[in-house]
Amino acid sequence: MKVLVLNCGSSSIKYQFFDTVQKIALAKGIVERIGMSGAVLNHSRYDGDSVSIVGEILDHTVAIEYVLAVMLSKNHGVIEDKEDIDAVGHRVVHGGEAFTGSVLMTPEVLKVLQDNVELAPLHNPPNIKGIQAVTRVLSDTPQVGVFDTAFHSHMEPHAFLYGIPYELYKRYKIRRYGFHGTSHRFVSQIAADQMGRPLNELKIVTAHLGNGCSMAAVNKGISVDTSMGFTPLEGLLMGTRSGDIDTSIILYIMGKEGLSLSEANTLLNKHSGLTGISGTSSDMREVIDAMKEGNKRSKYAFDIFNYRIKKYVGAYAAAMGGIDALVFTGGIGENSVDVRTAVCDGLEFLGLEIDTEKNERKEIDLSKEGSRAKVLRIPTNEELVIALDTAEIVGEK
């Protein structure tokens, strides 16, 4: 099956076009600056051919039309007709409590997504725009929603409820939802394959480390806990997000600085994390470079980042009653030798021992020979998961 996968943001659309039988991307690209001057589409094909197209891309519908035009083009395309697209899969950030798995898009599903907008006001609206745009441009093509939250939807109440009046959960659905679920799901399965053992026998901690960071405790293939919560703000230190914080701190700062709710939200989500502590950058590579040049604040940022990951590893090993593997993924997790080294230092008591040379070579299995548990470096592929889910659901129609 040929599936177009879309990840729609407020002013961008990332896309990949998959052959789900061969599990390869035939084309990929991004449309940026939608609704702004200088909008551009950057498109590349599996054989290395690439093109950039600048145009007046006023909204998501026009953006989808541009994507289809380049996919159909004689010089840069990969299809001969729109009907060659068998289905469209959408990354949807928040499914609330309504969706515990990927679903075929219907008017009823779209209504539920619209009802969940207040749970993800920055992400769900552009996701919905993308779905509506495809409906206009490819009206007969089935669409599937794949939710970031779905993999974590099987957590037990003791893991997802907060210590606030229960009535507030019932009234406003305030609970831990978790995010990056597609990535955690993908790498935990690949980890099991790499170890040659069934996923339903393993206790795996997955660490998705990028500009946004989250971890999950995956026990026998089920996410039983995860670090992000009601929003993606909770948990690990991130590029610009604070992660875990005493909630009284923000009330105190709001009083001292006279911040509005909007300003406080911006402080925690855009000006905190690595960039807030280091004063240098939200990019871990730049933080490490500054640290190695003697910048103390960058050293603080680096150490806090890794210390929090290490604490979550220990907590999740305790929650699951053991650990068989620690998986690093995401831009930082896949590429930073220094982060992997720092996180694993001191975790030998859990059986997690990293081989320095394997780590430097960026192999898949980074474990020392004979270690009781595995340290793995697994590139994530959320788009492939979306494509495969879409093919499976459409194939069942």
C-alpha cells in the first residue's frame, strides 16, 4: 500500500510517502511558512533527487495541493495519479481519553478531536486543519489518525492520576496523558527484535531525547508510566521546557514578576530548560561545546539534563521490578556520545554497562560483553509506524 504521512503544524507540514510493503519512504519533504511571505516546499525523492519551490501558500489546503503537484510532477514526482495514494495517515498529538489506538477518520472522530482542542491548543488545531485540507483535495482517500497519546492510554490510575481533588479529573480530565507514544512504541519493539526476545517478556525503559524529551516504562509491551504528563511540559529537562518543577515556584515567580498566565506559560515552555540554565542554547551540541570550553552554566545544564534521565531510569526499573534494556532514541539520544555516557555512569548496579568503543562508533547495541541488561541506541521512525498503522486500518475496511 502507498501511504502519505502528514505531520501538520501551525505554519508547516512535514510529509513522507511510504511503500508499506517494502517499508521505505519513496519521497519526503516539508512545507514551511504557510500563510506567510516566503513560503517554501522542500521535496526529496528516494533516489536523491530534490527540489525547492517558493510560492504563495496561504493555508494548509494550498500546501497539500503543492505537495501533490510535486509528487505528480514529471521531473521530481513518484506517482502518476492522485489515486496512487491509497491512504493518508496523520500524526495527531492528543487523543484525550477517547482514543486508545489509531482510528479511521470519520466526521464523528473529527468532532471528538475538536472537543479535545483545549487539551492541546497548540497542536490539535493544525492537525485538524491538515485532515480537513486532505478531505478537500483528496475527498475519496481514506484517512487515519495516529495519536501521540495512544500508546500510554493503558496506564493504571495510580500512574496517571495527580494528587489534586478527584472531582477536577472528572470535570476537566486533568491526568497524565504522555506523548511521543509512537516513538516509544516503535523503539521498544525494535529493541525486542534486536535482543531476539518477545516484547511481552521484557522490561524496557525508552528515552526519547530531542528538543522535547520523554521517557517511558514499557513492561511486556505496555507503557505503564511516562515522564510527560497532562502536557508535554512535565518530566525531563528539555531544550526550552523546564520539566519537573515545584508548582509553588511558578506561583511565586508570577507574584514577584507580575506575570500573566500567558507569560508564565511562555516562561516555562520557551525560556527554560537547557536554554534557560545555560544561557547559551537549546541545542545540546552547543551546550556541550560551551561546557568543554569552561562555561559553568552549560555544565550545570548538561549535568541536570543527564541526572534527571538517570533518576527516571531508576524509578522505572523500580516500577517494573527490573530492567532488561535502556533504549536511547531521538536526535540527542541517537547522536550524543557524551549524554549516553553520562546517563549510564553509575547504573552498573542495574546491569546497565556501556562499552566505550561501541558508544563512540554509535552501534545499535552499546552494552559491554556479559552485561545483565542491554544499552541500545535505536533510531526512531514515527512516520513508518503511522504508515503501517494506516495501511492496517484501511486494509480492514
